[in-house]
Amino acid sequence: MDASVWNTDDQGRPCSGAVAGGMLENHCYLFDAEALLATSHAIEELALEEANGTLLATMQEFKHFEPHRERYWQLAATLADVRVVAHGKQPPRHGHLKFLATNHKALEPFWTVLYQGIRRQAMLVCRQTNRAKAFEEKRFEGCYTFDREWIARVRHDLEQVLAGHAARLREFERLIAIDQAAKKLALEFTREHKAVDSALRKLRTSGDHYPARQFAAVVQQSLNRLKQLTDRMPDLVSGPRSRLSA
């Protein structure tokens, strides 16, 4: 199976392939399992190259850790602190590699690889969107980033959940809401631009059959619709989203 990543629309639904057009950090995508692992490995390789700092990974269930055991042994021998968080029976501890079993529902759908080094940082944070049990059939929404401050905030959220002080990853929910609001804005801007452009063409070609006041009315309608959307922005960018599908 070839790895696949999809762009998503303002409802979080896949709408087009993402790899060919180039992917951007801090933008949400839909990853299949192979693409999720490829991105995870890229961050792990960065951590091995930097050879300093810490790495925290959440892998849903410890059975998903087994294929990556040797890589994480190497990471633990290289970095100051490496922790793997998941549900189920913990693997035997190996050197500095630490395992933390958790039954916390907030982390159950998440796959996260978070590296914080002295010079560079990187993170992949994703949430499962379907109900597949087999890892190869799972789909995940999320993003990658190199932003030091946002990585620190997500790390804080993870630590708060693990300590029992929080019930959800607020920063991830905020990212999803902002990403979908931005895509909705882009969609509406494009739609209104087309409406005004069509009215301009009529104004140029229709003569007296399309008076200027009718063109002005179209422009005003477009501005009114955009104003209604901007009035809704505070709610759109702050509301938590959850779309676990069948």
C-alpha cells in the first residue's frame, strides 16, 4: 500500500491528495497508517541526528510499539529521556527507555511523536478518525510542526492528562478548529470573488441591460455574507471538534 495524505475541507473531510502539491507545517491533513509511520520515523531520525533532548510518543496500544522496538532502544541510548505512552501490557523496560501504561480516554485515539532538542524541535500529533481496529486500516487527522512554543504547549497538555489534571488535549482541539475556520474562510472568499467577478463581466459586456446599481447590489451582498462569516469567527476558532466515524 502506498502511503497517502489528503488535504481536508472545512468539515475535516478528505478532498484531494496532499503530497504532490507540497505539505505545510501547522496545516491539518488526513494520514493513512503508512504515512503516519513515515512522518513519525522522520521525526525520530531528526532526534537521532540531533542526539540531545527528549522524546515523548503516544502509540494508542503497546502492541503498536513492537515493530519500532529497536529504533526506540537506539533513541533511548542517544537522548536524555524517551517515553512511550500506550494502553495495555507494558513491554519490559530497556535501559533509559521508559513505558507508561494509561487507560485515559483522552489519549486513546491519539498518535503523537514529540521531540524537543536543544537546537531543533519537531512534532507529529494526530487523532484517529475511523473505528478501524487493524492499524493498517486506521486514518488519522492532524499535523506536523517545528514550532517550539506550540510543541511545548502540546507537551504540557499531554503531561496534564497523564497527571490526571486534564481530560482532553486542548491545544489539538484548538488547532483543528482554527484549521477548519481558515479553510471555511478561504472557501467563502473564493465563492464571493467568483460572484463579484461574474458581475464585473456582466457590467463590461451587457451595457445598459446591467446597470451599475445592480452590480453594486451584488458587491454589497457578497460583503454582507462575508461580514456574517467574520461575526461567527470567534465561535468557529474556539469550538472543540470530534468526528469519530464508523
